Amino acid sequence: MARYKAEFLQHWHDANGIPLRTRVIANISTFNKLGMLVPYLFNFFVTNTFTSGLMKKVLGFAPSRSIPLLYKMTLRTWLKKNPVPVNAVTKGKVYLFADEFTDYNDVEVGIKAVKLLNKLGYAVEIPQHVQSGRAYLSKGFVRKAKKLAQENIIALHPLISAETPLIGIEPSAILSFRDEYPDLAGNGQKEKAVELAANCLMFDEFIMREVQKGTISASQFTDTKQHIRLHGHCHQKSLASTGPTKEMLSLPLNYSVDEIKSGCCGMAGSFGYEKEHYDVSMKVGELVLLPEVRNTPLHTIISAPGTSCRHQIKDGTGRTAQHPIEVLFDSLIQ
């Protein structure tokens, strides 16, 4: 359905033009990059009642929906300022995909991902790449997404292998390599795209692969008792599995996990931000997810790998959901 939608919207835009809001959402990475020049000013603008209200009215965003904030620096910048000590690398190197959400908004999740991998013995490098193209695909900019996909295939194929995989934090971004990229590949790129896709892993998939190899063990994590409730990402449930996420969260002894029996959180990318869809977005969330979160004791951790899902949970319940990476990092014996 997502592919049908993207293809239809591309033809629609060609015939009818591109609305301002659609153009802004598709190019959100460009606006975030500009905002990073003065992140504190950007954050003030999107949280101040007057300026944020004006922006939402002009763009057609829901007045009640909060806007994702920028971190004080990008994940790439942080990694350059915090190189891993050479003597800490004992198990090899991995490449981290700095997706367009983690690099600007969820940087703290990315920092914990790097620190966790470093402490487990892996060197982490962010290779030169462009954005995944997920936002463009969701808004029907197929030709633009195709250009980005081809650039990433060219840049990453020579680097990525089973020994040096590409690890992703945001499911929708890293799974683009496995789902859409082989079809978006240019002439002569198909085989390379398929080879690249085979070594693009979600963070939890990589961790559990290493557990199975015996290079990561439960003894490296706390044995304190903790219960976690997981909300799975739609992309992950559709194209891969939440199994590795549950296994990773259960890695520390005495950690127990149950997956909330929810469908879509209701956000569905930009859908939940749009004024005319906000009520439907919240009603979808109220079907299962939001009531389940409200009924969960405060000492139980709520976890969700999707940035939009965590945003919906925060707006709908006031609870802060942690990325599974954050949960595992906090359980690591320092």
C-alpha cells in the first residue's frame, strides 16, 4: 500500500502541483539542517505559543500537536568530538546509519547507541551518506527518493559487508534499504542494492546476531528485575519482526518484556501532524495503545523503536517512551 500511495502521489503532484505543507514535510531534513545553525532559536520558535501557532496555521498542522525539537548538535558532530579509545575496540567495526530523525531530533538515542556499541567492544563509524529518502517516499516524491537511494548505494556498497554491517536506529529508515532500494536502484545497481540490503540491520538484529555468535552475553548487563512494555513499529512488523527487539530487551537477566497488542500508533509519519487528520490519528491511538500505556504502572518501562510512535505516546499520554537502545544501554554494567 505504501508503494501504491507513493506512486499515485508522484503522478498527482505532476498533474496538480505540490502543496506547501507536502513540500515542507518531504524536505524536513533540509529545514532541520537549517535549524541546526541556531537550534535554540528553532526550538523556541516551535514551542512558543504565538510563533508555533502561526506556523501550524500557515502549514496546516494540528494546533494540539507538538513539533519535534532539535538537539544542540547533530549525531555526526557529536561522534567527531567523542572518538572511541583505540584500546576499547576488541570485536571489530560497524557502520551506523545516521538517519534523518536520529541525526537531528533523537540525537541522544544515537549517542547511547554509539556508547553501547563502544562499551561492548565495537568501533562505530558513520559513513558518508545522504538521507534515507523515507520522508520523500511518504509524500510521493519518488524521483527524489530514487536519486537518494542511488547515491547511498554507490557510497555504501563498497563499505558494507557481513563483517562490517550497516546498523540502523529508526526502523523505517534502515528498512528502506531492504524494501524499496532494490527497486529504486539505477542501471547496473540492482545486484549491489540487493547485496547492500542483506547487510543492513536494525540495531536489535545486530545485537542478537552477536549474542548468537557468543560475543555479547547477559553477564554484561544488570540482573535487577525490570518489566518492559513494547510497542512495535509498523514498518518493522510488516517487513521484519519485533522478535529481535523482544529478545534484546530480555537479554539482561530478570528483564521481562510483553508486546502491547496494538496496530499503528496513529501517527503514521506525518499523518498525525496534519490538521484534518489529527482527530483520526488520536482515535487510532485510543483503540489500544494509549489506554494500555495509561494503565501501565509508572515503574514499568514503555519502549518503542519508532520516533513517531514515541511522539504519539508523549502527546497522547504524557508518558515518555524509551527507544529499546536506551533501555539496553541503561542496563549495561558500567
